[in-house]
Amino acid sequence: MKKVFVLFLVSIFLLTACSAGSKEKQSAETADSNEITVWAWDPNFNIKAMELAKEAYQGENSEVDIKIIENAQDDIIQKLNTSLSSGTTKGLPNIVLIEDYRAQSFLQAYPDSFHELTDAFNTEDFAQYKIAPTSVDGKNYGLPFDTGVTGLYVRTDYLEEAGYTVDDLKNIDWEKYIEIGKKVKEVTGKQMLTLDPNDLGQIRMMIQSSGSWYLKEDGVTPNLAGNESLKKAFEVYKEILDADIVSPVSDWSQFLAAFNSGEVTSVPTGNWITPSIKAEASQSGKWAVVPFPKLPGIEGSVNASNLGGSSWYVLDVPGKENAVDFLAKTFGSNADLYQDLVTEIGAIGSYTPAAKGEAYIAADEFFGGQKIISDFSAWTEQIPQVNYGLHTYAIEDILVVEMQNYLSGKEIDKVLEDAQKQAEAQIK
């Protein structure tokens, strides 16, 4: 019996030693790992931005091999959910790009899967509206990348034909916008903007301009019934349609064609549309950008908002130390990199010290010599901070249907009450 017990103890000792050795080996591999993998989408924007960051980092640490892998955004979401929900990290990247609207769903669903970045960079150097979606319980897990700061792109020639100047559209609200739109259409025959009935980006921009969102500050509780900003946004949306100043579109190509062909007078959206507007070279000198209209009658609404934007996250897998160092020394602090991002791909980052660089203050002849990057940077600082929470797209699926009910005659308070009930039933 004693022999059996001794053999048992020896076995336990050997297993423990092997386990410790395995951990030490894994730790050594982690420390010695000089490869960083990155997942992102869009080769002409996010992938190109990461390639520029890779080039910039070579001067800091040429020994680290950075592999950038393109995936469609939907594929990244699916792969992350599949792996993290199963508890396996094999095959996952060190760094992944996640849209700000979706970030909280990952950070809260998989709290131990992302590496904290709180002390890796100075959060005060970034537009503050980007900090909420990248943080949980006061701890930061994402390094902010691009800003989706909005503007109102306007055709100056159409405005002048109707008797307006660019100054007449600066810092206005949506009621004034509609008034101008009616006059422009009357004189020029041009519609004021496009709207896609299945895309509520317009509503998103409107409510964030007043510091409101579909969810309460906890990022979980639906905030639809009794939400005065959302109610006003719905009402303004209907007023725009009733004013008959809309060119309806149903997809991205129709959206682009509407302004490239000269069909519409203005484009209220995120700054990322700039390259698409400039794609029609014959319109050079005929465009300007003014601040986004604010919601009328809503206290605290400002002439600034956001649509889109993403941030970089480090997964808690071997190689995370190098991944953090790479992000901190590029997107986290390199103002020169941000000049390259603007110059080469038209990407405006949310790193505020970069706004003093030459690329940010350069005049753009396409926009009549306006320093549009500098203007967008200034508006970025004014964007109200909201918690996008966990359910942006799930709630919008509900609101798209209820918007049509509203446009068909359903009373607005009833619309939002029913949407609230549906959201509470679906979101547990």
C-alpha cells in the first residue's frame, strides 16, 4: 500500500512539473514572439492605414513582423463570436478592428478576452466621445482610430442660384435646413438630399447631436419611449419627406450617383464620404462643408455628430505585449502618421494633437480652398459622448419597421412605445 501511495505522489509531482514547464514554455514563447497578426476590413481605408502604421513602426522595432489580414467586417464579427464563445483563442489575431457601435457587445460578453490598454496611451489625447464605447467600468480596452465626425456637404452653385451663401447654412437647425431646401428645389429643381428607408443613419446622427441614444447610459436599457431627441428626430425625418426635397435611394451605388451626377444639393453624413464626393472631378470648386444641423427645440443639441468609426483592440493572447507597444507607438502617439493617413487615404483620426499638423490645416481646392480637415477636427471635439451599448443594430431593426408605421399615419408616441416594448422583449 505504501508503494502505491509513493507512486501516486511521484505521478502528481511529475504532472505538476510538466504543467509548470508547459506554462513556462508558453510564457517564453509569448515573450519571444515577434509576430503580430492584425484583422481589419476595407483594403483602401483600414488596411491601408494599418500598412502605414506598420511602416512607421519599423523605425521603432524592426524585429517585429506584422501580418495584416483582410476580412470582411461581418466575417470578423462571426469569427470572434465563434471563437470567444467556445473559449478558444487558437487562430485569433493579436489586434482586431471593431466598429464603435459593436464594441460593447464584445467587451461585455467576453470580459476576459481583451487586454486592457488603460495605461498604454493618453486617453486625453483623443476625442472624448470615442472613450465611452472603448471602455468598461472605467478601464480602456480600445485605442481609438478614425472619427466618423459628420458635416453637411453643400453645392455652393445651387445655393447661390437660389439666393443663399455658404454662411446661410452654418450652424443651422433642421427646420432652417428644410426651409432652404424648399427654396433651392423651387429655383433649381434639385432635391436637397437622399434618404434610404432601410438605413437609419440619419436618425443616428440626429440623436447623437443632442447627446442621446437608443439605450440609456447603462448601454443596456432601451431608451425609446419618452426619448424626446428620438421623437424629434422622427418628426424631422417625416417633415423632410413631406417637404418633398428627398431623392430616395436603396443602396450605396444609388447614394453615390445622386451627388456625383448633381442630382442633390447636400449630403449630411460622415467625413469618410469626402473621397467619394471628390471622385467627380468636374465638380471641383462647387462644394463646401458646413457644420451638421442640430435638432430644433432640443436643449443641448449641437452642430456636431458622428456616423461610424472604429477602434483597435488587443486580444489577450500570446504576443499581446508587442501588440500593445505597436499600437501605442503608432496610432497612440505618432502625429506624423496621422498626417500620412489624411494625405494618402483621407482618414481623419481622433488623435487631437495631430490637428496641428500640415496635412490637417491644408486648403482643399476641390472645396474652394476650405481647410476641411481642420474644420472636421474642430467639430470632432464637439461631438456629444454617448454609450452606444450592446444593441444598436437590433434596435434599428425594430425602428425601421416602426418608422414606416409612423410615416403611414401611426401616432409618434404610440410608435415609440411599441418600439420600446419590442426592444424590451427581444433584449434580455
